[in-house]
Amino acid sequence: MSLVAAGIVLYLLIRSGLDIVQILAVCMFVFLLILVADAPYVPRLYAWVETQDIGQLLKEQWLYVAAWFALILWGAYALLF
């Protein structure tokens, strides 16, 4: 459901006149704010990640990884061409 909502929001942002580079810049800004907020928890998160099978995580999260990869490629294309 959230992925569908994200697609709708992306569509509406594009229709409002923003381009993908601007949208990805805001995503990066929000990511950096979240990173600062989560910094105290990095040791616990790192310990948890070490116990996980990365291959299995990617299998479970392939759709989201593919969506981010497509958005990054779209943004790179918009910047370079």
C-alpha cells in the first residue's frame, strides 16, 4: 500500500513542476536528518546487521531496492543529459 502511495505522491510532485533531481535532493536531505537522529543507535544497528543474511534481506526487499535503483538512474540521467 505504501509503495502505491509513494508512486502517487511522486506522480503528483512531477505534475506540480518539480523534477526528479529536486525530489531526490529532498530525499537526501531527509535521509541525512534521519541519519543524525539515528546516530546514537548505530552500534546496536550494526550488531543486528551482522547477524542477518544480506542475501536474504535483499530477496525480501528486492522491490524497494529496484525502486530506489530506478529513481537514482532517472536522476543521474536527468543530471547528465
